[in-house]
Amino acid sequence: MRYESDPLLAGRQAQLRRALAATRDRTLQLVAGLSAEDCMVQSMPDASPVKWHLAHTTWFFETFVLERAQPDFAAFDPAYRVLFNSYYAGVGERHPRPARGLLSRPDLETVHAYRLHVDNALDRLFAVPIAAPVLDLIELGIHHEQQHQELIVTDLKHHFWSNPLHPAHGPLSEIERVAHCATGWLPFSGGLVEIGRRGAGFAFDNEAPRHCVWLQPFLLAARPVSNAEYLAFIEDGGYRRPELWLSDGWDTVQREGWQAPLYWHADLRHHYTLGGDRALAPAEPVCHVSYYEADAYARWAGARLPLEAEWEHAALSGWPIHADEGNFLESGRLHPGAANEHGLSQCFGDVWEWTASAYLPYPGFRPAAGTVGEYNGKFMINQMVLRGGSCATPREHIRPSYRNFFPPAARWQFSGIRLARDTR
Amino acid sequence: MRYESDPLLAGRQAQLRRALAATRDRTLQLVAGLSAEDCMVQSMPDASPVKWHLAHTTWFFETFVLERAQPDFAAFDPAYRVLFNSYYAGVGERHPRPARGLLSRPDLETVHAYRLHVDNALDRLFAVPIAAPVLDLIELGIHHEQQHQELIVTDLKHHFWSNPLHPAHGPLSEIERVAHCATGWLPFSGGLVEIGRRGAGFAFDNEAPRHCVWLQPFLLAARPVSNAEYLAFIEDGGYRRPELWLSDGWDTVQREGWQAPLYWHADLRHHYTLGGDRALAPAEPVCHVSYYEADAYARWAGARLPLEAEWEHAALSGWPIHADEGNFLESGRLHPGAANEHGLSQCFGDVWEWTASAYLPYPGFRPAAGTVGEYNGKFMINQMVLRGGSCATPREHIRPSYRNFFPPAARWQFSGIRLARDTR
Amino acid sequence: MRYESDPLLAGRQAQLRRALAATRDRTLQLVAGLSAEDCMVQSMPDASPVKWHLAHTTWFFETFVLERAQPDFAAFDPAYRVLFNSYYAGVGERHPRPARGLLSRPDLETVHAYRLHVDNALDRLFAVPIAAPVLDLIELGIHHEQQHQELIVTDLKHHFWSNPLHPAHGPLSEIERVAHCATGWLPFSGGLVEIGRRGAGFAFDNEAPRHCVWLQPFLLAARPVSNAEYLAFIEDGGYRRPELWLSDGWDTVQREGWQAPLYWHADLRHHYTLGGDRALAPAEPVCHVSYYEADAYARWAGARLPLEAEWEHAALSGWPIHADEGNFLESGRLHPGAANEHGLSQCFGDVWEWTASAYLPYPGFRPAAGTVGEYNGKFMINQMVLRGGSCATPREHIRPSYRNFFPPAARWQFSGIRLARDTR
Amino acid sequence: MRYESDPLLAGRQAQLRRALAATRDRTLQLVAGLSAEDCMVQSMPDASPVKWHLAHTTWFFETFVLERAQPDFAAFDPAYRVLFNSYYAGVGERHPRPARGLLSRPDLETVHAYRLHVDNALDRLFAVPIAAPVLDLIELGIHHEQQHQELIVTDLKHHFWSNPLHPAHGPLSEIERVAHCATGWLPFSGGLVEIGRRGAGFAFDNEAPRHCVWLQPFLLAARPVSNAEYLAFIEDGGYRRPELWLSDGWDTVQREGWQAPLYWHADLRHHYTLGGDRALAPAEPVCHVSYYEADAYARWAGARLPLEAEWEHAALSGWPIHADEGNFLESGRLHPGAANEHGLSQCFGDVWEWTASAYLPYPGFRPAAGTVGEYNGKFMINQMVLRGGSCATPREHIRPSYRNFFPPAARWQFSGIRLARDTR
């Protein structure tokens, strides 16, 4: 294969090389201020240590790209095949997830050497033309690492909060104070709409195939629910009234003793942020709520959560997001901001928005071939779809058809609420 | 209100009176052969003792009908308000579900007296015209009791199987031996179809509103998957190959040590039935499988499970079921039978069929008003829809729009598998 | 062997025949008022259903006596070998302990038939001389059944209390009201004393061998701690002051939410008894306390619990108990009574008294030969010794050297507190 | 107070100053080769991170010595009062034990600064005469830190073994190969013996008061049970024969899947040591066994475990241990060695020896005054006594009356077996 004769492929390879370098580099920037000790902690089974994220994203390239494409492939350390496998049964055994925080060895320095070793090997790959299927896997690896960039942020927030000292990750960027205003409702007429992957750009397998959905007419809130609005729900007894909750949600509230979103202080006036403890800003989107809380809030408010098809159909009007728009990982703010636009705002960035749709395959869904087919499909049960990305999502990672998913009790992501209503 | 002037209402009241008597009577017939000791056992937290079912269905009429409609209402025993409340937070406190088997008092005789007391009070209600909203609640109570008739059968099966003596509930009806034949695939063209409650007959709130759904063209298997077919899956390593399973499903298989459907013996040649242990019949539908197993089987077979809209759209061709058709509770067989028809068969009766649809509200769903609104809506999370009824379902209880729902790991219902495929 | 030539053995056989009949008969009397449903309930894993006790005590005779001594032995039902085995690994498999309440079959009537069958077979054995080792096993079986008589009472109390209706087992016998008086302290000089099995009468293997123990001088309280005294401990913050508790005890208090003895109401003025709910009598011994509570109370009171050797040495002064003395099972009261004697009182009957001694083998201990050697020895870890019997213990079952034992958190036995102090 | 006038006190102060410096210094030597990441890991709730041990031993001096004796006391960091409190309820709240591994902050460097800060403050104290009660607390703090030196070693061993890479802590010292010989039995005549604290040297409160115990004549094995002997037990089905085990022990074997001592490989020929994986040496003492295993082995061998009074009475013949004797922490070997002496050997060092005695107060026991009274007394339940110290115990920390204690299922200490027998 010679790519001189295929300028399209050559262009894609060059573009991926830049994207790979930028992505790998940003991961390092994200963890730049952290000590080896900071990178060790696993504060709950759902979260992972930063060091593990650094190694696992590297393992992904080593296992799915280098092992396949490198003629003289030799593992950096054969033990890593097991240590840094997240959930790929096709690759073999895995170190138990809740024990990821016990690995003082390999140390952080060695993990950085591992990253460098794999980066160098990828670099050598790029010196010659790369077959399209391998380029596909490199592209998948880039998007995979972007996902873990977001998890590094959310897991770190949980870790620091778990420490009674409540350390700050860094100073929060300056916050523009915005007055709190009532939200508006935007009407959509429904009918037969198409959703799912569009065009030739990258998308995960779970966003395909593009297909038709029949929608009733609906209204969508112009912005996410704010802290002030959510506080009114709490003060109206929201966490003490079973009639507002799904049965499993109420059980969870009782069992976990929830009385407010994750990271809120008991005084309901402060919360923990990556900039440390600070006062709640009324106009900021409420964040770190579970699906159960989003659903109960919506019921209390006489509304409902949007379907993912409604959300995607509506959000397209705000796409694409440009380099200077939206509150994403790149802003370095690591905290959602208040809405300050007119019309439909904040669909992308700030907070993930819970939808009323279960995470299930689209009609005609086919998982990607090979072991990477485990990436999305095998989680299609017991989870709800979230849309739009958050302040911890890289800007280039998100798109209108992007389907994120978490179990209904998960709260440590930057997850918020946008309401919908039936048109009456 | 005088119903002499409203013959429609009068007719409905008369019809409900007959249905009520027939339903209450059939419950007693179902438990006729059981001792007080048999009626005490709760073999797992998901199941309830027969005595509890007898009392709870009575409690439903007492609480939702008599307390509202009886001028001089006095509770049979005020303690029952708590003891026999299943999950209605609007009614108040509940006896903890896993402790239902600890109630030697009230004894079975007293529970029968409770039934009689409430039956008599209902009878007195019927002596005069009943307001339509109360008739609605009586109708709901009838369908509620029919659901519990099925649960009495499934809970009893689990109870007897939990006893190492494996007692039989009664002799299984004679079984007609049918040769095992390959299934066929029936094509459907999809497009915009309507599903949900039709007409004025009774339906649960979760079947409404009737609404449009856009379907791709699809194929549906002519009959449910048989024991012989499922055995081939097991013998091909079905329970040992993670690539066939959803991630949560594989975790469940490992944790629970599943190697076959519930009630199968380790020899894979026999199973426990309500007629005792007996040889597996190859042509009978496989039964007592979880959603996880149904989904894994479908993946192994190169197919998938149907959406509930596909199922409902297709099954309408076989509706209505007449008094002499189908294998329902009335047959007394209490075991699914082999298919022996041509065309689409066994949609109704024999085994519940897992669908690929999560149990979520239909567009525009509104729960019933008042406390009975807790009946369906608050369970709309973490469950999958099953369709069509089983050999333990009363015939008049089922309809094409009927939505049953259980968590994906549940196996003690008569739940089976019907495959679907995309039209290529 | 002919026992005509051995009048001693003949006398023993005759005496045991009478004791056996009386013991088997009293078990039936104990359960006379209970329905089949009452006999089914297992309210916690530590307790067993009455039906299980009835069958297990019979199983003991069948397995250890008839199977060995009956020439033409045939099991009543071979499945019972597993179903009614408590913990004898030497006999084979066992039905899981927490599942004893799931056995509606065999029904109570069949269990009574089982008892009769075994009683008749034992009767036939007695028609001819019985070898001494078999007589030993019959004697063991009698004492074993007496233990289970006490467990029937304590398990039934827990069962009825677990039912929100709090049914009474029967009317409590009339209670003589006694004024509450301060207790006295009786001095003992210690030195080298002998404890353990004395003479040729029956004793369990764990009471032997008789051996020397060196004791410091000590004081023993004249009577058990009363409800009034224990209430003062509670009102002085006893359950909220960690410095009064063993570390494991404090963990248990926190985890279980203990605030008073088992069966006490939250008002600290009433408790549940087998005669139903009733007011606490200040002068009655406090009952249903764990070792942790007994130890914490003693620390609060500036005293300690007695060693089992101190207890046995002191209690011998009150022995033997005669037919009209003491509050035992025979009194039918099933509730401890207040002290009304001078000097050392209530060592035997009323409440078991926790000692400060771990349940460990005496120097030179040898378990009984064969499978019955599992009776006592294998439990010699993680348990504390209690002495003296309770109002639920048959009078002839107790003796000064008797060692009862329970884990330190157990509360459902009639367990109370007698204080000791060092002589200063 | 002027100690110029009290040369005895002055001498004691000088001696404690040297001991303190030596002890604090040895702790640092022990952890010298470890990275900050190594010092973070908590591999199970029973173990603690090295960093926590470093801080907690410092906290002990700060809280119990400086806060009391330093005129201008100011906490290094007030948050440490909670973070590094182990279990002293009298001091107040505690960071939850299982969460000790989540503290990336304070970092290791800060903890070393904390140590230095407290060391300097203690140094200033020593510049003037110190009151005797404060000297007592300093002495207690030294012995407390010595205990934690042993825990640093045992927790580190568990940590490294939990890492699939099985890193070595360092090269094991050279091991002198010793032929495996049968052990001998040494006779003791028993009678009235005295045990407990002797003389004026330091001892924990739980070793007092010295008191009389009556012993039967007994035999004690000349050396601990060897790997070869224990292997014979395993190969004779030791872990598969319930009749050899206490009931709780057998439950533990089943639940935990034990088939050999902790750290043994499945091949029964290798084990993990702090020098890495290596072949088992037949003549070395078996190590890392629980009380349950020690007890089962003894039963299999037709022997028993010694009482703590027997052990202490016998071991006095080998006391004192001199600077060049015994295998203690100072040897740096961190692994038990084979016996190579005649007569009673290895009572001190090598492996802790489980006794058949429950850890309970001696007659007349009084806990130390104040919060340090929580040190020992509140653990006197559910634990068994071990005697003699191990290869991880500082030599000056051990003495004949020393009572160590662990729950019967604990295995991560260097715990072994010495047999005893009754003289027949």
C-alpha cells in the first residue's frame, strides 16, 4: 500500500497524527500538578486512580494498535496486559477493578516511561503509510483517551472530596456572576425525524445506524435547571416525599441518606468544587445529580426529562460548537457556568443532561468488529442515556449524536437536568 | 345517581359483579389443595407466601374500594393496613417485604374470614348503583387479583422447588407429545404503526396513550425458542463465553453460578415442574430464563429480541384468543406446551416473551389519579418489558397491549424467548 | 448380656425409660397450644422453627440410638437424615440453617408421626436389656431434648415478638409483686478450689474433667441485677458512652442501634413477654442482655462479671434445687421473677448469668467418642460461658457444673447479669 | 521539681531519651527504601498504609505527651487529631479505618515534617526535668511505636503480595540451611505458678497484676512446628476434614477457600516472602497461620496448643534474650529461621505462638488511667493470646509476660504453632 497515491488517506493519517499528539499531550497537562501519591488513590470502585487512567489509555494503543500493526511488537511489560485491561474479555484476564488503588508498582515514573515508549512506537508507525483499519483503531484510541480525560477530572474530584482536608485541584477560573432568570420553553413540532451518526466523521458504533423516529410535539427548556431551582425542590421536601420518586430511586434515597446533590454541604448553601469549598451560585446549573433525582425534580416541576431523540433533534440547532464557544475541558474551568444566552443554550458543555431514554441499541446496531466491539454494546442494559457533554469533556469529543450512559444512581459525573414537556 | 336511567352503567356493574365473583372464586380454587403450612412459605424476598397474596388482594379492595365507597366503613383489623400493604407509600407504612413469611398470625383461617368479610361488604355495595370511579377501582382490583393469581403459581413453584423434597403441586395434565421442528420466520414491513391501549375495554395506565412508532422492516420467529434449541446453546458453551453476554449479564452468571435455566437439573435432561421432577420435552418452549439469558441466546443464534412495538404489531394478527385457545391458567396445566400450529403461534399464553424494550412511559403517559397511580408508573426503571402472558396467566387478563415488566435477572416467572431479526 | 444379673444397670435403664417418656411428653406439652403455622416460623438465622425442633430432637434419637442399636433399623424417611441434621459433619450433609423456615413439607402432622414412630421404636428397645454405651446415648438424647425445650421457648418468644401483632403465647402466671431493695455482697476467700463434673450423674463432656483452679478472694452479688438498676444505667447514658464498652461491643451497639435490652419498648417502661406486652417490673432481673451489655453495665457499676470458677464455687452452697424451688420451665411462668430470699439467691433458674470466662476446654478435656463428640467441643471459640439456667430451663437439666455458651452479641436467651468484685 | 536531687529519675529520663531517639530512628530506617507510592497502600481493612503508621505513632506522642506537657502546645495541624487517631474514643472522632489508604494529602514529605516537628518538641521537653507520669507516657509511646514497627513489616508484606507483580522488599538475608529433625517434648510439673509482669521494667497494663495460676503437669514441644510437618497435615487432607476443626474455623476455611497458610503458592512448594517468591524451607517454622489452623493442626497431631500460663512458665528458662540471640527485627531477616539449638528453643523471635488462652483480663486487672487506658483493655473479647514475638518484633520490645492478641482468623502476622500435651 502506498499512500502517495491516496491523498485522502494521507491527509487523514496526518490529521490523526496531530490529533494523537494533542490528545496524549493534553492528558499530561491535566495531571501536571499532581503528585505520585495523588495519582494512586481510588476513592470508590466506580472511580480509578489517575495513574491507572494514564496506563490504561496507553494499554489501549499498545494492545489494539501496536500489537496488530507493529512488525516487531514486544510488550513493554507483559504483566500490563492484565494489570491495565479495563473490561475486555477478549484480551483475557483483568486485575480486579476495586483493587486498582493497591498498585504502588509500577510507580508513576514507570507509567510515564510506558506512555513514552508507546508514543515513540506510534510515532514510528506514522513514518510510513498506515492501513485504514489501523487508522480507525488509532482514531478510536484518541476518542477513548478523551473519555478518560473526563474521567480523570471526575474521579479526581471524588478523590479530593473524600479526603477530609478537601484539597483544591487548583484555583477555579474567574466566574462571571449572572443574575438568575426564569427559563423559557422552546416548541418543537415532532413528526418523523432522523437521529444518529451523520456524515463521515468519527462516531462510536452505538451512534449508528442513523434511523427514523416518530416524535410527538414537545417543549424543551431553554437552559438546564439551576441551583436555585433545585434548592426550591429540596426546600419543598423533595427528598422526603416518596410520591415524587421512582420506586428504586426512593429506595436509593433511603439507603444512601441522600438529602442534596453530591458535593453539596449540609447547609445547602455551599458545595465542593475542584477549586475547593465555595458558595453555591444560584444561576449555575445544578450538577452531580443522579437520574433518580433528575426524574423526581422533573415530576415535582410538572415536567419530564426529554427523550434522547427529542434532545438530539433540538440540539442540532446549536451545532457546531466553535473553538471559542461552550464550557468544555479546554476552558480549564472544570465547573459548569450559568446560562447567559437567549434561545436554546448550553446543550453542549457545562453539564451532561439525563434523558428519559434507556441506553439500548439503535435499530440495526452492529458492534465494531473484534475485541473493540466490547467498547459500547455490552453495556446496553440498566443504564440511561446522557447527552451534550460537560465542562470536563474535551470540545472535539462531543457531537449531537453522542450517547453517554450511566446507571441511574450515578452522581459523580457532571450530570444535570434539562426539562421537557408535552405540548398540550 | 340512579343507574336505572343509565343502562350502560348498569350493564357494566352487573358484568363486573360476575367478574369479581369469578375472580375471587378462582383464587380460592387455586389454593384449594394447600395446607396452612404451604401457605406460609416465602422462599425468597421476591416471592410472597400464598397467605399474603390472599390477604393483600383483599386489602386492595378494602383500602381502595370499601374505605372510599362504604358509608359505614370499619376496617376488619386496622393492623392489616400495614401488614398487607405491598408498596403503596400513599397508604402509609408497610410490613417489610422479606419478612412476609414470618406471619403465623393472622392464621389462614382468619385470612379466609377476612376475604369473606370483604366479599360480603362488596356484595352489599353492588345492591345499589355504584359510581363510575368506584367501578373503575373494582375493575382494577379484579385485574390486580388476576396478576396475583399468576404470582401465587410462580411463587409456589419456587417454594416447592426450594424444599429438597421437591413436592408436586398436583399431577401435570396429560401432555401431547409433539415432534420438534425448526421454526419459521414471518416478515413484517414496519413503517408507522400504532401501539397501545385500543378501545374502551380495561387496560392498565401504562398501556396508554395509544401512539405512533416508526418501525424498520423485521422478521419474527413463528414460535418461541424450544428446550432443544436452548440445550444446543448450552452445549455450545453458552454459559462459558463472555462474548455472548451483556456485561451485567455475565457478572450475574458468574456470581450466581448459572449453568442452565432455573429449575433445570444439573444433568440438563430433567427439570422441576409443578407436577414434580420430570424429563425435559425437547419441543416445549424453554422457560424460566432471565432477560440476560434470552439476550445471550439471541446473540448466539445470530438474531435479537423483538421490540415491544414489533411484538404488539405482529401479535395482533392472533387476537382475540377464544375460550378454547391458548395455554393459560384456566387449562390447569401450569406448564408451557409445544407449538403445534402453523403461522405465528403461541404469542399468547405458554411463556412470557422478553422484549428488547426497557419498561418506560409511553409518550404522554399519565399515571392513574390517587394512590393507585403507584401501581405501574413508579417501576419504570431498571426493568424490561415482557409480552403475551403465560400458562399461569388468566386468559381474560391478557391483551395485545399488555406490558409486563421484570428486572433483567428475574427467572422465576414463566419467561421464555421469541427471536426477531432485521430484514436484510 | 443379661441385666437380671446387673441390678444397677437394670435400675438405670428403668430410670432412663421414665425420664425419656417424661421428656418427650413435656416437649409435646410445650407446643400444645401452637398451630401448624406457628410451628413453621424461623424469625432469624439463630432461631429455628418449632417444627424443626420437634423433628431434630427425634432425629437425634433415630440417628445416634436407633441406627446403632435397632437390629432391623429402617429410616422413617431417608431424606430426614439431611433435613434435620443440625451441625453433625460426621453424619453428612445438612439442610442450610437459615432455610429451616421454608419446609412446609413434611407437615406438622407428619413430624408428629415421626416422633411417634421413633418413640415406639425406642420403646421396643427398652423391652430388653440395653448396652451401657447405648444407654449413655439415650441419656444424652434426653438432655439434648431438654436443651431444645429451652430453645423452643426462646425461639418462640423471638418469633412472636417479630410479628407486629405481638401475640401472647399464653397468660403469664400471676406475679408476686416484690419491693425493690439494694443487693448485698457475699464474700468468698478463694484459694485452690475444684470445679467441674462431680459424682456419677449425667454431665456433658465439656464439664469434665474436674480440676483445680486458683482463685483470688472475691465478692459476689446476692442477686442478679434488676430492671430498675439497669434502667439507671440507661438513663445515665450507658448506651451512648463508648468508654464503658468493649470495642467490639461498642461497634455492635452502633451497628444494631441498641438502646435497651431486647424486647424492651422504646419508652423504657414496657417490654414484650410471652404473656404479651406489659410494664417492666423494677425488681425483676434484667433479661435478654448480651455479654457486651452485661460487661458494660458491670464497668459502669464499678464491678465486674464473675469467672465461671468463682460462680460455680459460690453457687454450690445453693445446691441441690428441690422440686418446689426456683423458677424453671416447670413453673410455666416463662419469665424471670424478683428475688425474695436472703443470702445468695437465684443462682439457679430465672436468668442465665454471663460470666467473664471464655468457653474453652477444661485441662485434660476429651470430647465424647464418635460423632456425638461434635456436641460441645467444636464450639469452643468466640463464645462466653453462662451459668445457672433460666426460667425456660427444665429443672432437672441444670447443675452447678453446667456450662452454657453463646457468642457475646446474643440476646434472645433469658440472659442476665450477676456482679462480682475483687476483695480489696 | 528538680531532678538534680533525684538521680534515679534523672537516669530514667536520660535512658528514655536515648530509647526514644533510637526507636524513632529505626522507624525511619525501616521505611528508607520505600517510595511515597509504596507508603500509600492499604491492602485490606486490617492493615494500614506505611504513611499512616508514620503519622499515627507521631500523633501518639503529640496527643498524649506534648498536649499535656508542652506549655505552649500548638497542634502541627489540627486536622491530624482526627486523621491519625486509631481508636481512642476519648480523643474524639476518627477517620474511618478502611479509608486510610485514600489520603494522598498530607503527602509523605509533610508527614516526615510532622515527625521532625514532634521530635524537636520532644527534644525541647527533655532539656528540663520531666515529671514521672509524663515519662511513663513517653515510655508507652516508645513501646507503641515498636508495635507499629512490626505492623509496618506485616502490612507491607500483605501489600506487596496483593500486587500481582509480587515485588520484593529487599534481598532476604542469607539463610543457613538446617536439616529437618523431629522435635522433642520437654516436661513441666505444673502446680501453683506465678505469671504476669515482674519487676519494675516497662510492661503493658494487660500483663498485670502478677498472680497465681494452678497448672496440671504438661509437655511442651522443643521448637515450633515446621513447614515440613505442616505440609504433612495438608497432604493428609487437613483442610478437607471438618472433624479436625472448630466449627467457626471450618466455616472460615469454606468461606475463604483456605488450602494452605497465607502466602503459600498453590503448588505447596513455594511462598511469598519479603525477599520475593521462594521455595519453602522444610525446617523453617510454619508461619502466617490463623488460630483455627494452629488448633486444627494440633488436633491432627494428637496434641494441643499451650495455655498462656504454661507458655510463660516454660519460656522463662530461656530469658533474657541477649543482643546477639534470637531472630528479631534487628536481624533484618524479616523471615523466621529454622531451629538449631537443643532444649527449648525459639520461644522468643521467629514466630508468634498461638496459645489456647482467650485474651481476657488478669484477676485484678486495672486499665491505665486516662485515655491511654483504651490501649489494651477494650479489646479483651473475641481474641486469642500469642506469645514470644517474631522476626518482625524489636528485640527490646518482647518479654516473657508479653501478651499479644489477634482474632482467631488473623493470618497476616508472623504467627506459628508450638504444641503442648498433657502428661499422662
